[in-house]
Amino acid sequence: GEGGSGEPGGSPLRCAAGFRRHSGKKSGGVSAMYKRAVLVFGLLAIVLGFAILVRTAYEGGGAVGFAFGALFIVLGAARLYLLRKTS
């Protein structure tokens, strides 16, 4: 009606694509999908870091390869730590 919010019967707001803006499935302000994505990318960074380390060692070593491998492992571990700390 006039002067109202334009929501018939108080239904949830929808964006242009028809999806609800707020699903109500948030825990502590962070959605479950976001947490899952952080978990997957954190684990992927750790696996990639180990792969870089193994490949660098197989090729005979190199400071840059070992440094990048270690940094990827630390990056992944830090993401998982922060995810757990905020949960």
C-alpha cells in the first residue's frame, strides 16, 4: 500500500534476480557458504604449498621454491586458524 515498504504482507526482500537478500542462515554474521569457501581455499593453499615444496625438492632445490611453498602453507594454516577463531 501507500506509505508502506512495498512488501506485500511483510514478505522478505528480494533482489532483482529473485533471490532473498537475507537467508537467515547466518552464524555470528558469517554465512555457512562463506565459511565453507574459506575452508576449501585454506586446505587448497596448504596442499598447493606442499606440492610446491615437493616439486622444488625434486628439481634440486631453490630458495624461491621453498619460500613460496612455505608461504602457501602458512597462508592456508592462517586462514583455517582465523576461521576457527571466528566460529
